[in-house]
Amino acid sequence: MRKITTFLLLFIAFSCSTNNEIRGISLKAPLSKNIDNFLKFTSNVLAPDGVNTIIFNIGWNYEFKSFPELTGPDALSESDIKKIVKHCKSLGIEIIPKVSMLGHQSTLIRDNKGIAVKTKMHSLLENYPEFDENPEVKLPEKYEWPNKDGLYTKSYCPLHPKVHDVVLPILDELVNVFEAKTLHAGMDEVFYIGNDNCIRCSGKSKSELYANEVNLIHSFLKKRNVELMIWGDRMIDGKETGLGMWEASENDTYGSIDLIDKDVIIADWHYRKATKTHDYFIEKGFRVLTCPHNNKEVAKTQYDQYKNHKSENYLGMVQTIWLTNQEFIDFYNGKIKIESGKKGSLETYKELVSLWKK
Ligand SMILES: [Zn+2]
């Protein structure tokens, strides 16, 4: 009976969805021990809710065979991933693996109010410190923002002669194990780029450095028939739009919008208010997705904008969740309370689902 109910819910969800509209959610990868909870959640919640795409934040948490030393502390195995991919496929859900290239090579550890208090290197720069764009900036014992180094997260140097010998095989492994049609390479909030102290990058255009790295990864994936998706913030002028240095760029990378291959898909994230940046990307020839987070009113306006838009290059929406995978499931099921700003991400998700089902 339960199987029949699930089947009926899935049938209704699929029938209601507009053919190619992306109805997505961005989630962190589960821990290996929690995979079955995640699979149950996809069957019982995400699929009946009409979710057809998961941006799956695997990061460095995979048992890489090409560079085993880069395997992160919460790594999933090949069989773990295959199990997840097979299950999601059976539900009509596409998985887009995500690992951050260029920026976000270190991470911030936050307290329960969401304040960043510590910082930790990810495995790429931990193992290959020579790739660090700003080696002169050491990770502090106690992290606070703002800080004198402007340290948010670390970047690798895109002009280091060996860096692509490492990162491209990593992308190759991920697209293979996920049987991915699209890979999300992050590339957001790259604050460290074109460092004056870097013998390779100093004096070069930051827009060109950024665009060349995006295009290099894009052409590598294209040869494998895989599309590239990135966050859009570095391509928007933060000062002119008033959007600031996080969801837009105040470090001279926004000129990259005219240099990046138009085949790249832009995930345009805006959490505080609905913007018109989707129009900007579409006018420039890109396909775009809008990504809300923790404000359901913002998401509602964004969805109205999406529904009233005529361009086929406006692909849909992706709800971003920055809780851990298990936290989101537990929060959804009312088992835990969330005190940080991430609290609103559940009701925003539910708002989007209700709009999808209208
Ligand atoms: Zn450099």
C-alpha cells in the first residue's frame, strides 16, 4: 500500500512539473552511515515534492583513486555514490556533483549562532601548499571577520603549472562515478585572486584570470559531454548593483562575464532580496537558475519572476541548504531546532514546493 501511495505521489509530482523546469535543492553530502536516511528522504519527501535536481555538495569527501591523499575526512566510497545515483535516477532526480574550484579551498567552522570562529584547510592546499595563491596568509588559531588579511577562504593559484594536473583528474573521477551530465564547480566568493605577491598572477587582470580558469574547466568537461555550472557572484558588479562583495564582486572580476563561454550555466544566488540579475545573465547569453536560501518572501518573488519570464534560458530554481544533510532531515522531521540564520531555509524550501505544486 505504501509503495502504491509513493508511486501515486510521484506520478502527481511528475505530472504537475513543467517539462524542463529545474526544481532543485542544493544539499551537502550525507555521511556514509546516514546514506539510508538520505535515500529514504529522497523517496518520501524530495521526489513527492517534485524535486528533480540535487546539487550534491561532495567537495573533497570522496575516496579519490587518482590522488588518494586528497580524500576528505567524511569521504564516501565509490559504492556509496553508485547507490545514491542509482536510487535518485529511479526517482527521476538528476544529481549534479559539486566541488569548489579556485576559491573555497579552506572552510569556516561556525558556532551554533552561525558565527565563523575557526578555519580549516581543505585537502588540496593541505597536501599541495605550493598551489596556495596567498601562502603568506596563515590560517589563524581563532578566526574572526573582518580581519587584516581579508581572509575568508583560500584560493589556489590558477597559473601554477601543476595545479591542473591534480584538479582535472579529480573532476574526471567525480563526473565518472556520478555519471554526471552537469558538474557544479562552485567558483563563488573568490576573494583571493591575482595576488600582488604571486609571481605568476601579479599585475594580471582579475577578470581574465577568473574567466580563463572557468573556461579551462568548461572545455575539459565539454570534451566529456559534461556541462559546467558555477555560482554567478564573481560576474556581477557589486558596487554598481549595490549587491556588495559576497553575492556580487567588489574585487574586479565582474568583467569576466564577457569572457566566459556562454555554455556555462549560472546559478545566481541571492538570499536577502530578489534581484534582476537573471535578466543580466540572460541578456549576456547565459542559461541561469535562481537560488534562494532562508527568506521565503524573497523566494516567492523570485519564483514569480521566473514564472513570468519568457526566456527558455531561465531554467528554474534551486533551494540552497547549508545545514548538514542529516541536520536538514532532522530539522524537517521536527527532531532538532536550528538557531542560526539557516533556520529559514526549511520554510523557504516548503514555500517553493507549494509554489511548484500550484
Ligand atoms: Zn597566482
